[in-house]
Amino acid sequence: MAFGQLRLVGLSAFTRWIMDEKLEKTLSGIAGDHVRFHCSMAPYTTLKVGGEVAALWEVLGLEELLSGVSLLRRAKIPYFVLGGGSNLLIRDGGVEGVAIRLGGSLAHIEEDSRDELKLKAGAGLSISDLLAVCRQKGYGGLEFLAGIPGSVGGAVAMNAGAFGMDMASVIHCLEMVSPSGELVEKEIQELSFDYRKLHLEKGAIVSRVLLGLKRRAAQDIAERMAGYLKKRKKTQPLEYPSAGSIFKNPPGDHAGRLIEFTGLKGAKKGGAMISPKHANWIVNTGNARAEDILALIELTRKEVRVRTGVELELELKVLGR
Ligand SMILES: Cc1cc2nc3c(=O)[nH]c(=O)nc-3n(C[C@H](O)[C@H](O)[C@H](O)COP(=O)(O)OP(=O)(O)OC[C@H]3O[C@@H](n4cnc5c(N)ncnc54)[C@H](O)[C@@H]3O)c2cc1C
């Protein structure tokens, strides 16, 4: 038994070493100094936990993204897109493969010369930068995003929303890189959105989005945003690192209400705590590990299942080993 386990450990370390060699050779050539190997993910997620990713690659333009994706695919190297890391839990053992961050021209914003109510935003742009432009130039319709951290691409992939609105209602068209490394454009009617989900082919990367907006006075936009932020401050534990809501609301109910009913508010595991302020939020009180957060997730699921019969579904994306 002990020998069998040793062999398994040895094999997986060897496989990892082969993978590292292949990765370094494949990426160093095309990514230059925009790639870092064995990079801790904790600083890149809002929960501030998680192990290392094999490589973190900052892709600065569309051509690089297109060639990069086909290269990774040909080399059979797994990858995922890291936006603002505000809906991500990376396990303590880290993630094999490459985290791709979109920057440079993929984080720009352009006004549409043919239609004054459209904005083209790169997926790597932060939501706060997008909202700053909207406020300054009088583009209304995205105020509901005030207080949602992360990137435009993450908001699209998660169909982020609040106060009865979501990304699906403002997207006009998406530009994406397919898993085989081709550029694809899709109009809204060709896309399938659900609650906190855009159905994307596995490995597809959103590169840019065309948003359909409304003309609104800058002052009006600023006031709407301030109103939403005030509501958030009242109900959300914004003083701690978190990933927002952990579970999706089940149809016709609120995950927070069900969790509160189980009496789990304030429950702790290591440095992680179910927020006493909002039961559907797990916060990092300072020294949490991913395993602490995962343990609270499992405890919550079990208690809610046993006490109410409802099976909660994760909104949070969990990656790694
Ligand atoms: C304080 C706080 C408040 C929050 N409030 C809300 C809220 O009110 N409503 C809400 O909906 N969410 C909320 N969230 C959750 C989170 O901010 C959103 O889901 C956000 O849109 C995630 O964006 P991100 O860039 O951080 O994505 P990440 O967390 O980096 O990634 C999330 C998923 O999207 C994928 N992804 C990211 N970019 C791309 C891309 N370009 N192409 C394809 N896939 C991509 C990732 O691979 C991953 O699977 C909150 C989080 C926090 C911390």
C-alpha cells in the first residue's frame, strides 16, 4: 500500500516536471517577459487565497491571443482566463496549466463612430474603469454594475448582475477567440445567457464586447451609482476579502435566507467565516486557506439540504487540485 502510494506521488511529480518543461519551452518563445512561472494566485483573487498556477501569461493584443490559444491547444496545455479573480476560488494545491490575463489593447475602450450609443470594451478592462468612462461621458445603463469588482470579460462570462439587471440586457455583440484559436463574432440573439452564466464553448475566450447604452446626464449616472453603492454597504461585508455571493439563488428564493435559517451565520473554519452580515458570503478574516472556505461551503450545502431540502448550486468558480 505504502509503496503504491509512493509510486503514485512519484509519477505525478514526474508528470508535473514534464509539463513544466513543455510549458516553459512553449511559452517563453512567444510570450517573452509577459509570462511568469509558478505564480501564487492569492494576490490575483479577491478572496486572497489559493496555490500557484504553472504560468501566468499577460496577453496584450488580439493577434497574440489568437496565436497563443492555438499554440496551447496544439501542445495540449490547459488554460483558463483570469479576470479580476472576484468570482474565483483557487485550491491550495494550485492549478496546472496557464492563467491568461488580458491587457494592453484587450483592455481598451472605444466609442463607436457610427453609433453614439455604443461602446466597445476590451474584456481585460476593469469594470471600475468602464464605469468611470460611462459616468464621464454620459453613457447610461451600466449603473447596476457599481460595486461589482472584476473585468468586463468576467462580467460577460458570469452574466454579472444586480438589482434586477444583468449583462445580457446590455450586450449587443461579442468578439471571442474560439478554442481552436479562431476569431468569432456573435450577436446577442446567437448567445445563450442564464442566471449568472453565459453558455460558452469550453476554452472560448471573450476578447471584446459591444455594449448598447442610453444617453444620460453624468450627474444622473453618478447619483444612480452612488445609490447602488449605498445599498451594498448596508448589506454586504465589504471590509473583508470575499468573492461576493457563494451560491446562486434557487428559483423563487434567496440562498442567504436559507443559510440564515440553518443558523450558520458567523460559523468559522480556520480563517474563513460565513459572514454575520450576509449569510451567502464567506469572508477571509485574515489567514484563511482555500480548504477552510471549501469546508464551509460543504457544511452550508449539507445543512441547507438537510434542513430545507434545497440543493444549493455554486456561483463561485472553483479551480485547481
Ligand atoms: C465584493 C463583491 C461583490 C460582488 N457583487 C456581485 C454582484 O452584485 N453581482 C454579480 O453578478 N457578481 C458579483 N460579484 C462576483 C464577481 O465580481 C462577478 O462574477 C464578476 O463579474 C467576475 O468578474 P472577474 O473578472 O473577477 O472574473 P473572474 O473571477 O476572474 O472569473 C470568473 C469566471 O469567468 C471566466 N472569465 C473571466 N474572463 C473571461 C473572458 N475574457 N473570457 C471567458 N471567460 C472569462 C473565468 O475563467 C472564470 O470562470 C461580487 C464579488 C465581490 C468580491
